[in-house]
Amino acid sequence: MWMITYSEAIREAISLEMQRNEDVFLIGEDIGVYGGGFGVTEGLLAEFGADRVRDTPISESAIMGAAVGSALTGMRPILELQFSDFITIAMDQLVNQAAKLRYMHGGEGRVPLVLRAASGSGTGAAAQHSQSLEAWVAHIPGLKVVQPSTAFDAKGLLKAAIDDDNPVIFYEHKLLYKTEGEVPKEQYSIPLGKADIKREGTDITIVATSVMVQRALIAAAKLEREAINVEVLDPRTLVPLDEEAIIASVKKTGHLLVVHEAVKRGGFGGEIASIVAESRAFHSLRAPIKRLGGEAVPIPFSPELEKAAVPQVEDIVQSVQKMLGVKMTCI
Amino acid sequence: MEILPNLTNPELLHLYKKMWLIRHFDEKIDEFFRKGIMHGTTHLSIGQEATAVGACAVLTDEDKITSTHRGHGHAIAKGARVDKMMAEMFGKSTGYSKGKGGSMHFSDLEKGNLGSNGIVGGGIPIAVGAALTAKMKKQKDVTISFFGDGATNEGSFHEAVNLASIWKLPVIFFCENNQYGMSSPIDEMINIEHIAERAASYGIPGVIVDGNNLVEVMNATYEAAEHVRMGKGPILIEAKTYRWRGHSKSDKRKYRSREEERFWQTRDPIKQYEGYLINKGILTRETAKKIKLEVRQIMEAAVEFAKRSPKPSIEELYTDVYA
Ligand SMILES: Cc1ncc(C[n+]2csc(CCOP(=O)(O)OP(=O)(O)O)c2C)c(N)n1
Ligand SMILES: [Mg+2]
């Protein structure tokens, strides 16, 4: 074990895998000398050479398509699309091609690729560089969707994503890149579809994703001072989703708050809330389910407005207080 | 070299002033980022002032432009107020986007700036649409779409140029080839020598100009504007230039040499135009000094205005999502 950043953990998973497996290669804009849009691939060009760390023109559709085609024919590409907003330009190759080739071809062929991209707000990059569009891709049968919230998870989940025989979208959060955590030096895998209880509790379940896991943990620590015992559950992957873990947690606590950065309307939180509402945990609910998500606005530039556009620690604290307050007035 | 468009001496001096406004605006922004008092990121066009100013010199307020992530210069060249721009950079409510857009999203419809763009290649098809309006409404305005060398590898570029070519739309595709797209040297990213050669595959003229020579840029754009206004279809202009600073605020510039950077700095577009004006007897060293001083004062006032301006209210978060 050693303390490394989320960013370093991702680089390690890539590097160890490239050492082990000749079929794994990197493709994307500015991933070579520049080290990638956020410095994640720094040093990998020196380590593996330009044949396996392929700098491309600014051509997201071709990058995505080249990844699909090479994956279909025996390679295991990892592509970086810098800001996840740029996936929109690669959407045909991802959604109409990669996601359903195998199905359309009657089970023939596989598309083992990992699409890495940085998502989220908080850096002042404004409306076209700050979105959280994971619900779009989670909606598409054939794609898997991963959102690591810690350095440890990032490394293990990326290993699993590379090993997976399907297209996997791996969302990295810009605000998490510099966060540190204990990470084993050797390669390890965290299975896709296995949630992690980041903090055990008995009064309320907060299902949070990506950077919201960190905010939920801070909120939980604050609430502990008020003797409110919060459980923070991180699904880690939206597809496949560990429904059982969520249902079991809500059954235990009787309260569910879902928190994500993506716009609440049409966000993945609605899916999680519905799964619980349709499950045996429904009867354990002692208050209505609540969702916290981004406001239905593009991410603004102004730092004050940018903060106001997505859930903050204080919003989580207040929501929990309100939910448990509702319970008390009901009794 | 003779100047083709019919511009008066004061107008020619105004172009000189605009180049300094752009240079100084971006230098100020650079300073504020270094000091850590500015939020977000930015892309400076220091060293590229001749392309924006030269191309926009032949346009009226009715003519349109679309711009890029490196768009401060385009905005100023198209007539934007630097105080409102500075306020935007500080995220203030008096900024062009009420503080909601920042460095990459300036627009000024009154002056014909349809907007800078955070998406590489994003503005090119929009320019085609603006030219379509001109054609359908039988207006005389032209649209210039600015974009970088790197953007010409986006599908949006190729689709847009093709569409404009078959409909013969009044649009000028203006490529500011500053040699790099972020860290990628353009000569490693295309299999031809000049971006202008791409025009051939759409059956339109492709022109190469020295992008650091304002007069050359202006003349080429003037001729292009005449051509497209006559309904002869679009033109692609490739202006060879260089960005002096890093790609954005966090660039260590490992992909190019300091020597190369020094070489290009000897080809300063402002110095070149200054020399031209002095040679022609249009500008004296005295006047040059006065203009530079004036620009400095304008910028100081802009910074003052920006700093004094209020932040947007939280209610502003919800406005402007829909018309
Ligand atoms: C669709 C898209 N892909 C990638 C980026 C990231 N990016 C921003 S600017 C840039 C380089 C653009 O190069 P060029 O078009 O030559 O313009 P320059 O920056 O040199 O002015 C890149 C890759 C982006 N903003 N949008
Ligand atoms: Mg360029």
C-alpha cells in the first residue's frame, strides 16, 4: 500500500496493464508529451512509445470509431476524450455502433474498450466543459458505466473495465484527480456491479456517486454531531448496478437520499429511487425518498453560481435533517 | 504592399490600436491568472492579433463571425467593449454573459459576433447557418468562421465546408494556423502540407496568407468577401501564425522548443504593422506612444469597472435557460 492520488492510481492501472498485455493501448488527443488533458497519462509515452500511446488529431468520432474497430478485431483500446462533454461528438460510434454491434450480429464479436473522460463542474470551465451526462450512456443497453470516487476504487475498477469484454465508460471527476488514498502497489480488480458502503450507519442511506460520495461523507461527519447516523453507499458503477446492496441498506435504515451532480431531471437518481420504490424495501421507508441533483441549468462560469448549480455539503446536511424531521413530526 | 479595402488613415490607425487592445487584454488576463485571482481557464491569442483584426477590418456590424475558445481577439476585433469583456472574465453580472459564460463564451450579436466556442469546430457549421440566412433573406452580409488548424480535423469542419460549397453560401472559412492544436503539431496531424489544400476537395478556392502580416490578411479577406458576396460560394483562407503563450493556463509547452518560440516572436504582428504604418507616413513614433498609453488607460478602466461590478445574484442561475 502507498498513498497516491486518484490520478496516479488511474495511471498505475493503465501502466501495469500495458506491461502485462500487449493488446492494451492508448488513443486520444494530447495523451503523449502533454500527458493528457488532466495529466493522467504523463510518462506513459516514455514508458511505452508512440505506437502504443497514440496521439490523435482532434477527431472524436474517428477516435471512438478506431477504438471500436480495433477492439472488434483483437485489441483492447483505452481512449481518452479529455472532457466527457466531447463524448457528444463521438456519440454515433459509441451508442449506435459500440453498444450494440454484438447484439445486432447475433452474439458474434466483442468490443472490449474503455472510454476515459473527465466529468463534472467546480473548475470554472463553464457550460461546455463541466457536464455530468452519465445518465445518457447508462440508458444505452450494451454500455457499462463506471464512476470511481476514490483512488483505491479508480485503480481496481479500471483494471476490471479493461478486462471487461464490453465497452465501458469510465468517468473520472476533475475535482477528485488530486485526492489521495491508500492504494495497493500491485494490480487488483474491483468487480463492476459491486457497491461499496463508504460509511456504515443506521438512520438514513445516502446513495451518492462520484464527487458526491466525498460530499456525503463530510455531511455524514457533521450530522454525527447531531447524533444522526448516516450510511453512505457508493454504487461505483451505474451499469451494472448493485441493486441488492441499495435495497438492503434502505431496508436497514428506512430512509433514502440519492445525491448526484448531474441534473436531477432525468438523472440516474430517478432510476435508483424507482428501484427502491419497486422493491421490498418500499415498506421499510419511513419518509418519502428524496433526490438531490444539479439544477436544470447549464453549468455557469461564475464561481458562486457554479456552486449553486450542484449539490453542496450543506444541501446534503439540510436534506437529511429535513427528511428525519419529517419522520419525527409524523410519529 | 497596397491596401485593397478603402480605409482612411484614422481607420488604419484604429486597427493598430485594436491590435494593442487585444495584446494588452490578454496580457492582463495572463497576469490575473498568474496571480491566482481569476477563475477557470483561458486561451490567449498573443502573437495572433493580425488575423482577428485584419479579417474583421473588412466587415461591418451587419457581417457576422463565429469564433473559438481562443476568442478574446475576435471579440475585440469585431467591436466588443473590453470593460464588459473584463467583467465577464471576473464572473461579474456586467459581463457579456452576465458572468455565466467566462473566457470561452463571449458573444455580441449587436456587433455580429455569434459567439466564441468551447467546442473545437463547434462554430463552423453555425457560420454556415448564418450565411444561409443571408442567402434566404437576400441580405448582403457575409460570415467569417474563425477556427484553428486542429479544428480542421473535426468532422464538423468538413461537413460544414461541403454544405456551404454546394449551396454557394456567403461564408469565409478562416483558419488561424498557429502550428499546434494544444500539443499536436499540425504537420503531424494532417497528411498534406497546407490546410488550404483542403479547399480543393470541396471545389472552392483555398488561399494562404502570412497571418502575422495584417495588411496581407486584410487584403485576402477583402477579396474573399467580394467573392462570396457575389454568390460565388465560400472560400477557405489559411493564415499562418503562432501563439506565443501556452495552449491554456496549465500548459508546460514540452512539445515545442524555446528557440522556435523566440523565432516567432521576432515576427511580431504588431511591430510589423507599426513598421508598415510608419513607412507609409501614417503613424509617427509619437502617435504610436500615445495610442499605447491610451490602450493602457482603457484597460485600467476596464479592470476597475470589472472589479467594481457586482457578482450575479443567485436568481441569475435560472434565467436564460429558455427564450
Ligand atoms: C471537440 C473538442 N475536442 C477537444 C477539445 C479540447 N481542446 C480545446 S482547444 C484544443 C486545440 C485546438 O487546436 P486548434 O483548433 O488548432 O486551435 P488553437 O488552440 O491552436 O487556437 C483542444 C484539443 C475541445 N475543446 N473540443
Ligand atoms: Mg492551432
